[in-house]
Amino acid sequence: MRTAAAILRKDLLLELRTLETLPSMALLSISTFVIFHFGLNQDSLSGQLAAGVFTVTLLFAAMLAINRLFVAEREQGGFDAFLLAPVDRTAMFVAKAAALFIFMVALELVAVPAFALLLAPPRLGHSLAGFVLLLVLADGAFAVIGTFVSALAVHTRARDLIGPIIGLPLMLPALIATARGIGPLLRANSSGSPQLKWLLVLALYDLFNALLAVGLFDYLIEE
Amino acid sequence: MSTHVRHLRGLTVVTALMITAGLALTFFYAPLDAEQGFVQKIFYIHVPLAIVSLVGFCLGGVYGIGYLRTGKRVWDMRSYCAIHMSLIFSVAGLLAGSIWAKASWGHWWVWSDPTLVSYLIVILLYCTYQPMRFSIEDPERQARYAAVFSIVAGAFVPINFIIVNLSSEYLHPRVLNLEGGAMPGSMKLAFYTSLIAVALLFATLMKYEMAAKELRIETRRLRRRLLGDDAGPLGRTASPS
Amino acid sequence: MQLPHCVGEMRDAASTITTEGAAAAADGGSPVVALERLSRHFGERTVLRGITLELRAGQTLAVLGRNGAGKSTLLRILATLLRPHAGSVKLFGEPLPRQAWAVRGRIGLLGHEPLLYRDLSGRENLTYHARLYRVPTARVEEVLAAVGMRQRGDDPVRSLSRGMVQRLTVARAVLHSPELLLLDEPRSNLDPAAGDLVEPLIGRSAGITRVLTSHDPQAALAEADLVLALAGGRAAYLGPPDGLAPEKLRSLYA
């Protein structure tokens, strides 16, 4: 855990110094909302359509972070440095997943207000608690699957292509659950609380993938 | 003949016999569907193809575990061939299934059938297997990453089916049972014979592919021994080498 | 360069490091590095084949050979970064790769890559490494002083000259007081003054067991107790430096 904390600290410090990932994620999400506004020719969205637009936007932004997650390790010797140290390999997974999770939360701090402002989904304020709960679980899926896929892709030659094409199908179940969970919350007659089913599906999918990724991560970073 | 592939000839003969039997039963024994007519017969092909390919994908994951545990190249080869063959079978199954869907539901593609949708997602995931392998140059890393992929993807197959099922149950109750739980006896016989035939076909083709690969590796090894280390660079490849 | 006024602090730091190294050398007896018929291949190309040698505590092994002879591969195997494919490797008596975890903290690698993040400062980089190795952060200042980089310690690594980066790399490699140093052309990019600066840390006087490669074979021979000359992955010569005939040496690089 101390090792994971050290890596996470280093990653956040690097992001603070370079500001490479987060601003791009935020900009991309806002641009995506604008594109959806024109593409759908709607000033406001509600229900399942709004949920779909928001989920896809999150996915786009997450893809940026996922593509960059291990690039510094790969290009600046971070992997070697880490492998030389007498520490548990899983710490790297924990730290990177935590970093990705933090990036996603930070992005949502911008993207959710922008979504409310630009596409005015009804009842967002009313069902905010359930909405946030679903987002946290979705962020868990992005973090776990994203870290795994990023670690897999970073050693390939075409990592910018390999990451998304493997990541999208793997994330689909989580995206289905997120979109279906958010949809009813943004209807005009929303009750304000999400269906338990989707919360459970997301939580279980997070857990399942986390266990799988922790078990297999060592094989991905070894030389 | 190669070291890891045995009984190829016997298997081939049995497979050919089973396929003949399966086709004969399908066309001459199984009842003609009252509503859909002759086209319905494709059911005896596409469902076995789908089932076998999904089992094959999961098998690829099991072989992947074998590779990570032992580090022996033959496990990587098995995993690769299982997934490669499954991908071919699954695309064939998807096409055949699409024809069947057109015949029985009137559409080439229906989103309301979760089995079809989740099957598509699984195929999309496995389509990335070869590009991923091809994009890793170090053969050892290639095998290791492929094994990790095969395990994660193999575990993904059932989970994905469950979640996609959940999502459509909610909107559209399922009317059709693809697995045909309520088949009359004559249908059952034809169906299970076809299933076994397709499974045998899978095993046979996989073994042929493995034999070919091992032969190629052996040839290259001999060539290297003959010509020395500079027998020409190894072309980049997605398959185990 | 700010050499003059930090000479004092750097001497102090250097002397403590030297005693630690000497202590490590003293408990010798069993070999620190023992290779037996070590082989490693990349795909079908063999990079190292049948290397057998023993290196005792405090000794220096110079690995010679032209580019692509397998020098860096050998160092990476000893650093536990690559697995041996055949033969056995023992470090401090522990077999690799099975017991790699047991020896990792005792090895310091100075390779071609600095293993430092360009956008972080030297101090931040070393602090990160100190946390990875569970070394008290006070040690960071100690090694920064020893390589004369305290003044520029807060500048991002990307803004430093190659020589300064190399000094930081030396600091990184000795941060956790390793008992075995793996040095891949350690003095590249260092001017003579900086070379003198790092000598107490990674030089012969540090008393640490070392495996080193150098693009300057004469200098490497002068430092070595044992020489391994590699040609096409095979040991073309293994023995004391004075046993290596000049024409043999020339043919290695021809």
C-alpha cells in the first residue's frame, strides 16, 4: 500500500506538472456535448437519450486518460525503475487504477455541470445522489478495465489503436449498466432513485474485473 | 509428424462420418418446420457453430492459463489455434444465424434477441486478438500477453451474456428460446448429432492448424541449423512462432 | 558548474557510502554473482549462450564486446529485468528468476536509460525512488550532495544537461546503498570533473562488487579484476585483465 501511495503521488505530481491529461479530457467532453447538440438537433435531452449521450462522452474522455496512463512509464523507464525495486507488482495496478479513478472524478466535476448547462436534462438535480452513485461505480469500471487494457496496450507497437479496440468491448457491459441506470433518472417523471439492479451489476462487474486484473497484472509488466 | 498432434487421421475419418450423419439427419430425418419451411434447417448448423465457438473461446482461456503456469510454447499454440478457429466458426455462425433470423423473424438483425447481441460483442472482442498479437514483436511477450487476453476474454464471454440478457429482459421479454428446450425427439437427435459433428470438426481443424504450425517451426529450425544463425530474419507474425 | 562550494558536503556523503560498500565486500566468501551456462535468446536469435563465471564480493567484472554482443542483455538479466532462458543465475546465492524478489533491493542498475521522469525534478525523482526502496528521504539529500546536484535538484530533469542527468542517474543507482552495481557505460556524458565526483560512489574505491561495460576498453580493463569478452553472445575470453592479449582485444571490436 505504501508503494501504491508513492506511485500515485508521483503520478498526480506528474499530471500537475504537465497538465497533459485532465484538461484534454474536460475539453473533449464539452466538445462532445456540443457535437451531440448539433448531431441530434436538440437543445435539451432527457431519459435514455440523455443517458446515452452522457455515457458515451464519459467513455471518450476516459479513452484519452487510458491511452496515456502508462506512456510515461514506458517512455521514461518507469517500468524498469519499478521492476528493479523490491516491491509488490500489484502496487502498480492499484496506483494506476486509483489515478484513473481520480482523473475520472475530476473530469466529472467539469462534465456533469457542463452537461446540465448545455443539454439541460430534466430532474438531474432531483436525482443527483443516485446519479453520482452510478457514476462512482462506472468510474470503478473505467479505472479497473482501463488500467488493465492500458497495461496490455502500452507494450504494443500500435498502442493508440490496440487500447480502444480491446477496451470498448470489455467495457460494454459496464456502459450498458451505466446508461440503463442513468436513463430513468433523467426522465421528467423520475423517482430520483436508481434501480438497484444496475447498481448491483456495476458493483459486481467492477469486483469481478478487479480480481481478474489483479491476478493477471504481474504478467503484463514483467519483461 | 509433430509431437503434440496425434491421431489426426482417425479423428479426420470420424469427423467426416459425423458430419455426413448430421447433414443426413438434418435434411432427411428432422421434421420440416410448418411455418418457416426449408430455411429453418440452418438452425441445425448455426446453433452448433455458435455453441462450439463460444466453448472454443473459453477453451482458449483455459489453454492461456496453461501457458502462464508452465511457460511452455505448446500451450500458447493451443490457445492461439482454439481462438483462431473459434473466430472463424463464430463469424460463420453469425452469418448463418442472420439468415435464420431473416427466415424466422423477418429481419437480418434483431436487437431484441440478447443472445445475438452478446454474441456480436464477444466476436468484436476476439477480433482484436490477432491485431494485438501482431503488434507485439517479442515472441515471449506476445505469448504472455495473448494468454492474459485469452483468460480475461474467456471469462468475459459468460459475464457478458448475463449482463446483456439482463438489459433486454427489462425492455423486451424473450419469446424465443434459441437453445430449443422444447424440441421434439426427431429434432433433438438431428440437433445433437450436428452439435457433435461441429465440435469434432472444430477439434480436427484445430489439430491440423497446430500440426501445420509445428511443422513450420520445425522447418525453420532445421533451416537455421543448416544455414546458421543468419538464415534470414524472422518475418513479423501474429501466430506463435 | 557549482562544484567548488559543495565539495565539502559531497566528501562527507561519499565517505559514508564507501564504508557501507566496504562492509558489503567484507562478508564475502560465497560468490555474489554465479552464472552457469547462462543462455538467453530473443525469438530464435540467441543473444547469450553458455556464459559461466563467478564474481566474488568487492570484485569488478568488466564486460567487453562490440555493440550487440550481449553486454546489455547480460546486465539486464543480472538486474532481474530479463529472465534467463537456460542455465542458472545466482545472485548472493539466490537463484534467479525464482528468488528475484529477494535480491532486488541489493542491486543498483545504471543503464543507458536514466530511469528518471523528465517532467519531475531530480529531487522529486529521487524521493519517489526512496519511497520505492523504503529508504529514509534524508538519504536523497545525501546522494544529491554526493553528485553535486543539490543546487539544481529542483529543476525538471528535461532542463538539465546530459552530464547532469547522468550524475542524477548515478545518485539514483546508489540511493539504496546496493551491494552489487551493474554499470552500463557509467561514465558516458560525464566530463573528467564529474567522473571524479562519482568515483567514490560507483568507482573501484567504493569497494562495491561491480559489473561494468564501457565503450573505452582500456579504462575498463584498468578497473577490472575479471574480464568477460563477449562475441556473438559467447564468452570469447574470461580471465584476469592482464591475460587478454592486445590483438585479441582489437579483434573483439573489429
